[in-house]
Amino acid sequence: MTIDLLPDDVVPRLRAAGCVFAEDEAEILIESADGDAGRLERLVTGRVDGLPLEHLVGWVGFAGRRWAVGTGVFVPRQRTELLVTEAVGIAPQEGPLVVVDLCCGSGAVGGAVAADLAAAGREVTLHAVDVDPVAVAVARRNLAGLTAAPGLTAAPGRITATASAGDLDAPLPRTLRDQVDLLLCNAPYVPTAAIAFLPPEARDHEPLFTLDGGSDGLDVLRRVIDVAPGWLRPGGHLLFEVGDAQVEAALAHAAAAGLTARVVEDEEAGALGVVATRP
Ligand SMILES: C[S@@+](CC[C@H](N)C(=O)[O-])C[C@H]1O[C@@H](n2cnc3c(N)ncnc32)[C@H](O)[C@@H]1O
């Protein structure tokens, strides 16, 4: 059966279930159903039951590209595009680039940075790491797609990418010490007590270890800041996302680790980040 119009009841059903962007979601679900009425019904029912849209359709739009996501894997947030824009903007202007994405999840953050740099003609080596093998499998898929993307292979730049499972920087090859130009890390940073107030899509469908950053939310980020100077080349940058209440502590911790840190912000997107540079 072909569906060429919005079935009349999709938008009202989504709206009744509390979906704020019901029209946009309906379009995505209908595209994903690809004319299969039974599949459309399953997708709408899943969404009405509170499953994340991106887990249902298997992809998310992030930084101008589509990235695979799946059940149990953190869905990249639009606000994190701030890290991508900043990283691309401060990348050294010459030579091949080494990019690391710790806590990579689906690999979209590091992948987007590598893709944008390669599209601008740069040669990029990307190492992505996540503690969760399920996320790493998705990241491998995304990064494989990237290295094979026709739009990028046609460009003068080139991407070499790997995704590894392990704790923070443990899987990184020692040869990368003092060599990293951009160290990206969108870590779990929600304070434990705030998890209960997250939207149900996150609270109920993204694993706790993807969200929970400990009592002040900075447990993982403090560890990342501590190891960053050993991987960054002089002049290299660590970029991470934080919440309002965490900025001061994060800046202080970066300074104590010998990094020169500044805050970056995209007010419209509600995004806040820190760029910490090795002198
Ligand atoms: C907030 S999610 C962000 C994922 C991805 N960076 C993004 O923005 O879409 C945090 C990720 O950190 C991973 N993670 C948590 N603790 C970790 C650790 N000790 N080492 C590596 N990854 C970790 C989780 O599995 C999860 O994928």
C-alpha cells in the first residue's frame, strides 16, 4: 500500500501523547514507514507509548547529517552541535589532524567534526571510544559510512576512523600521546539527583550510565580533564559540554590541570561548553 498523504489520525495521536513537534515527527515516521501501513502503525504506537523517535526510526539528524542510533544508545542532542562548530573553527589550519572522541556514543560528535574537516580538504584521523560495546557497534557503523561517503571521498580530504570499547582513554594507542589536536568529550554530566527530572525519553530509554555524572555531574569530566594534557599536543584543545551550574567547577578543574579554559555558548540552542587548551 502506498501512503502519499499524512493519515489523518497520526498528528492528533502524537499530539495527544504529548509530542510537541507532532507534525515534524509524523513526517519522519511516515518516511520511515516507506509506504507500509502496518509499519507506520507500529511506529506511531511505539511513539505514543513513549519510545524515542530516533530509536524507532533508527537515525538522528545531527550537524547536517544522518547518524544511526539504536535501542540503548544515547541520542545525540542538537545542542551538542556547539562542540562540533567550535572544534571545526579552532582546528589548526595546516597539516593532518588527530581527533579523539571520548564517550563517543553513536560516534556522531567526532564523526561530524571529521566529516566537516574532510569536506574542507583536511586529512583526519579519528579515534572514538565508549565504554559500552553496544554504542561502539553503532559508532563503527556510522564511522564506516563516513569513510565511505561519496560526498567526502570526492573531496580532497580523507578520514581514517576507528571506534574502540573501553574506559575513557584506556584503548587509545600510546603513540597518540602529545599528538591530539582536538579531544572531544560529551560525557554523562547530569547530576544524579536531577535524573528523575529528565524527560521520559531519556530517563526511561537511555541507560543510566549514559546520563549520570555523579553527585555534581562532573565525575567523568574531571577524569577526562585530568588525562587530557597527556594526549593533547601543545596548543591542542579539549572540548566538552556542561550545564550552567557546573561551569565554574569545570573551569577551575581545567586550570588546576594546567589547561587554559574558556566558556563557549549558543544561547538559542541552550548549549554551554568549555574549550580547554594545552599551553
Ligand atoms: C551523554 S552520552 C554522549 C554520547 C555522545 N558523545 C553524544 O553526544 O551523542 C555519554 C556516553 O559516555 C559513555 N560513557 C560513560 N562512562 C564512560 C567511560 N568511563 N568511558 C567511556 N565512555 C563512557 C556512555 O556509554 C555514553 O555513550
